[in-house]
Amino acid sequence: MDLSRRPGLRIAAAAVTLLFTLGGFDQLKMPVLPMPADAAASAEEIAERLRDRLDDEVFESFLPDLTFAPFAMSLDTPLLHWCWPEQKQGIEARLPPEGVPAYTGELHAPEVADPLEVRFWITSPDQASRLVAATRRGTEECGRRPREGDAISDVADFDRWGWHGVRTLVTTESWTEYGDSGARVTIVAARGALLAEMSWAWAFEAGGRPGQSPLLQGTEAAASVLAAVGGAPSAPAPAGATSRATSTMMAAALPPPSVYGKDMRPWPDPVGLLHDLVCPSSFDENVHGGAPAITRRLIGEVSIREDVLFLADEQSAEQARIRPIRWARWGVSTGKGVKPCDSDDALSYSIDRRLEPFTRGSWTGEIDTFAVRRPDSQRHPARHDSVAHIAVAVRHGSTMVYLRWQGPAGADPAAALRRGRAALTRTLDLLPAGG
């Protein structure tokens, strides 16, 4: 059973005592991966440095002409994602940076049985430090107000190869179907403008202790990855992303949130489902392990999602391009057709769904449009009773762009769709052509 792919942890209340001492880490040897003199200055450079360790297995989908990308945790999942106290205090403070060059994927490491889950963002040194501090507060909040059965075994400082942050160990009973217990270690650390999260997990005998070996060996593997990305600690910590990288130029070209409408802001809900107006489950399917990426979600007068992926080749880019469109069009069959996506709501079309070819400058792909009515909106006052949805999935060379706009359809859904199309086209026009 692949423990690293469990969607979350149900952490047992059994008390487990394990010392996380700095002395243990002082005994670790030099990084297994090469440690360049300088830190990575772009998401592309991070991907290149970790390419040989990437778990790049692609899985076949049950949908025609669609495959699943290599596994990767979503870039907008909160830091310390398993730490979810009942009151949800501090979760918003642990939301990662959005609209910045980033990387997510699973890495093979001989030191641990299961892959390392890694995420990197290139932001500002101030924001990276704030998020590390928020992560530390998150461990304290989860310790004070754990969910039923939750327990944090140990929290300690992490200070290796110029990276500074926090390291947390959690355990759970009945982790596997055979009744084994399990442990997960998460490191959240920053080096200048670089922010990283590293996690690994393992099972151990029920009623026992996690054991020092997988703990220290996993830390060695994580520290090696951090050294490969962060460079020699004697070199200056990066102050930001290099302006020469395509991912940096793409991130800088994204429009300010205000151009989309009133009161636009980053999504404050880490789950995000409450802020999708329709098709809530279709927009994580474009995450591609090991690919440099930019993602941003906005909510206000309308709902916006922007994703840019930089793939290794055109074939991978095309698979990434069709994934969110094809997945969103896989719906629930009813006697009167197919409902949008897999929503449980009693939705009906006011404008039928259409998927059409779309070209804008050097970008080519498809555009997906529809408008729906939600007859039961009175039972859900926070939702719109009608929604217009428009999404553009295009690519140029090995760069893929997915833009999605959702807003109230009102009395004239066709006009709402025209407004959404104009907004997405305007954003696409701002983006430099990819590779």
C-alpha cells in the first residue's frame, strides 16, 4: 500500500515519545545529490536539478485519450496539510504563495521506502519567513486543539545547509488495512526567497514506536534535496526569481486581481470547493508532477483560476492541456443528458455546453463554455442561482495555459459568457509565448 498517497492522516491519540534532537542530524553525511554553488533561481532550474530523482510514471486514465500525470500534491494545498484543527485556526495563514514560480512532485530516494513529497515556491524572503512562522504556529494550534484521535509526537527546529524552518513528526494508529501504525515527517523551511515543504511516511508495528532509522534517513534525503536546490550555504540566499526565466516572466505578466472585477482577492478557503460556483472537483487535474508551474485562484465578483505549466516536450504539454477540459466534461448521466462535471446539485443548462477549437496569437487549443441554473439555490444562499462558466485550455510548444472564469449568469447568460471570454482573452494576450 502506497502510504504517501493517502489523502490525509487520521492521527491516533496514542502517546508516542521520540526525541528530535539536533545532535542526531549533526551526524548526517554530506548530501547525496550534488550541491551547486548557487541556489536555484527559477522553477525551471529546480526541475532540472531534481529531474533524475523524479517519479515520472504516468498512469492511464479510464477516460478516452487521457492519461494521469505523475503524482504531485496541489500547489495550493495548505502547508502542513495534515494539520487541520477543528476550529481551522491559522489555516489561511498557511496557504502557500499563489501566482509565483513553483514546483511540486514526488522524488525517489534510496534512504526511504516511499517517495518524498516535495513542493517549492520562489517568492519574497519576507513571505517565505512568514509562512515558516505560520507553519510553526500551526503545529502549536493542532497540538492544543487536535481532532479526535490526533497527536503530534514532536516538533523541532530545522537548520541544515542554509535552510531554516520547522520539522514535525505525527503518528497514527490503524494506518494500513492490516492495522499497522504509521508516521509522517514534514519539514517546512526557507532559504531567502525559496520556500520548501518536504514530507515522507512509513508504517511501523502497532503499539510500537516509529523508529530512528527512517526518521534520520528520511531527513538525510530531504536535506540532500534542499541542498541541491538551495546551493551552498556560504553563497548568498536568493532574493527572488531570476527575471530571465520564462516562468518568472509569466508570473509577472499575470494581471492584477482587480481587472477581473470588484473585491477580487486570493481564495481564503484552503479547500476551495465553497468558492467554485460549479464543477468544484475539476481543477486540480492539471497538476503535473515535476513540471515548473504557476497557479493562482481568485474570488470576489467572479471566480478565477489561472494555471501555467512548463512541460518537457510537446506531447506532455498536450496531455496537460486536455486534462482539465476532458475531466470537467466527464459528468453524471441523467435521463435528460449529462450534468456539468460531477456535481450533486440539480443543475440544468440555460446555455448548452460547447467545446470548440480556440486560437489566439501563437496559443492554440480549446474553449469550454456553458451556463447553468441551480433550482435549489434557496437552500444554499451563498451560491448563485445561475452560473456562467468559460475555460480556455491552450498551449504553445511545451507550455500549457489553463484559464477559467465563473460568474453569475443573471438574466442574460450569453452576455455573461461574452464577459468571461473577454476577460480570459485579455489575460492570455498578456502572457509571453511559451517554449
